[in-house]
Amino acid sequence: DGAVNPFREISTVKTIVTDQLRTVNATAVSASWDTEAAQVSDDTPTWANTDISVHMARAFVPHSIEIGMDYPGFTQDVAMLMAEAKTNLEATAHATGTGSGQPFGIVTAIAGTSYEVNAATDDVFALADVYKLDDELPSRFADNATWVANKKIYGLTRQAGGANLDDFWVNLRDGRPPLLLGHPTREASAMDGVITTSGAVSNYILVLGDFRNYWIVDRVGFSVELIPHLFQQTTAGTGQGRPTGQRGVFAFWRTGADSVNDRAFRLLDVPSAA
């Protein structure tokens, strides 16, 4: 089915030539009103850092020499499929990646922090939750904030309305509106699109935030290489290890991601009842 991944378009993307990007962050500096000639206070912020490591991602497609000879442009077509595989893999990583051997997804980065917002009612997604997420995002980040959710969650939002349709979002004949409460809406197919209502689980279904504070870091180079000959795996004493008449297309790249300022986001959780 492929994947829809908006994160590279709305986030900060940086390129490095090492295995890690070190960022420095700080709490706010608090200025003060002082009287004439009074000693100024020490307003030094608390310094910290967020290190974003890059992780190896790979794909490999073996094929016979005959296919390479008889199928014009085979390698180029496989390279196109490799690029799509990259998009599909990163779509999940940027949404829900664990950060262990892969990038931190925005859901993983915010879940469990004080910027996670619980729905008003367990098992129920209501328009009041959309308003609540918008209300709790600090004004500093609101002007550049974007909604990110699965297509199905936007569908649920379209179906909701107040008693007098005061919250009516859009007519059925129209496509998804570009704005929700004044913020752009973007679809991420790897986000949770189903609200599970059994068992004590979390349903992280909607993110609102300034994605300039979600950084995607690429180690230079997305490489696609042709391995000219593949060999039979050698087993001791069997005399194997000879060519198989196959070639291989091998793609690899290194990338990482993480939030560098969790305060810039709000994540909606619709908890299921235990």
C-alpha cells in the first residue's frame, strides 16, 4: 500500500558527516526590572544537550544474470523501488520509531512526558479533545503548528459536530480541509488510526506542534550499489562458495531523528478502559 510521510516536509532536516549530531539547549533566561545602579541577578539558564545518532538502514534485492540481461532498465527500476522502501521505512520511524537502532518517532518522543494530553473520556475521541490539544499548546508555537494524524482520525473528526452543528468541519462532497482550528492538517499513514477500546492501552492518535523542533538528521549519502556476483554460502568441508549466476542491488543510508524541544508539541492519548 505504500506510506504517506509528511515529516521531511514539515520538520527541520540537517545533514552531517559524522555519526551523531549534538545539539545544545537551555531553559529560558528570565530578565528583571532593576533599580538604578542595583546589582543584576544571575540569570544563567540550565544548559543541556540532545544528541541525535544516525542509524543504518538497508535493503537488498538479488536477481539472476538473465533478468539483468533481458530486462532493460532493471537496475534503475529496482533503484526506484528502493527509494520507495526508504520512504515506507522512515514513515514508521518518524511517527513511532523506538529510538533503539532507529530514529525516535514524534509519538515516542512525546509519549509519557507532561506534554501528553489525555482525552476527556476513555475510549472516546471527541471534538472537545481537539480543542483541548490546541488550548494547551503554548502560543509561542501556535503560529507554526501543524496537525499530524492518520487519515482515519481526520475521518472521525469530519463526522463529529456539536448539537447545532457549531463544530461542523466540512461537507461530505469536499476533500479534507487544509486547516483545523487555523493549523494545517497533514496525513501520516504510520500514525494510529484505530481507537482500541479493550485492555489498558494508549491510543496516540493526534499530534499538534511546531515541527521545526523535530529534527531529522541524515548522514551524507543514500547509496544504491550493484554487487556483480553472489556466491553460495560456504559450509566447511563441502567445497561450496562458487558463483550462483546472480547479482544483487544493495541500498543503504544512515539517518536519525528526535524532538529537540518537547514543549513545542502536544500529543493526544485516548486511553482504553482496563
